[in-house]
Amino acid sequence: MCRSIGPLAVMLPALIAGIKAFIPVVAALTPGVAEAHHSISGVYFTRREATVEGVITEFHFVRPHPYMFLSVDTASGELQTWRLELDNQFELVRIGITEDTFASGDRVVATGHPGRDEADWLYIRRLDRPSDGLRYEQVGRSPRISVDTASTGN
């Protein structure tokens, strides 16, 4: 008895070869996406907490995690630059944060997890802007934003 090979069996090797050829194309079109994202606990000490107060010098509303640079006066009177990272951009947009929410010159107080390898990095758990009562905080796995006008007298 002779068994015939169906059309799928004939096309399968070519289909697999096409998929294998397509994978590098997709990888080339999405540079840095996979390697840019990281485990928070791999970069930050999630069981430690630090608080810094200073003035925002830059705010970068980028993927996967927006970040800002903060100019902080040290106890010795020197200026130190800190890098503060927020939750992922998708969730920040969902709660109303935009590229205009934070600006150079904003004075903020940030509390979060310090960097493992970078002493002047902080993953923000709470950020307060006293000038208008804005509070950004990470509650569990979700961020939220609120404004306490009572604290500003408005």
C-alpha cells in the first residue's frame, strides 16, 4: 500500500524555515525592548528604603520605565544627582501621568528602594510634590496619584 504525502507535509519544512528567518527581523525591529526591562529586585534592594529630597533636573517619560534626575543637597553641602525610576509607562498613563506631570525645577520628596549597584538610584514607592500636594505612590503592584490641596493651603 502506498501512502501519499499531504500538502502540509510538503510545505512544513519551508514554513519552519520562513519562521526561523523572520525571528531575527522582528528582533532587529524592536531593539532594546527585551533587554531594557528588568526585574525590580535584581536592580534595587526591595527590602530597604531610602528617602531623598531635591529638585528635578530632568524627567524622561520613556518606556519601559520613566525616570527623572534629582539634584539633592547632601549633609556636607555638596550637590548629588540621583536617578529615580517610576513604574512602567503604560500604568502611569492609565492613572493620568504624562510627559508634562513633572518638570525641571519641581521640588519633590521621594521614598523608595535604593539601587543594588548604584548608590544614587531609587525605585520610587512614593513621591510627594509639596508645592501642589501631588502624591504618586506604588500601592502593592499598582500606582496611583492623588492631590492633597489641604497640605498646600489651596
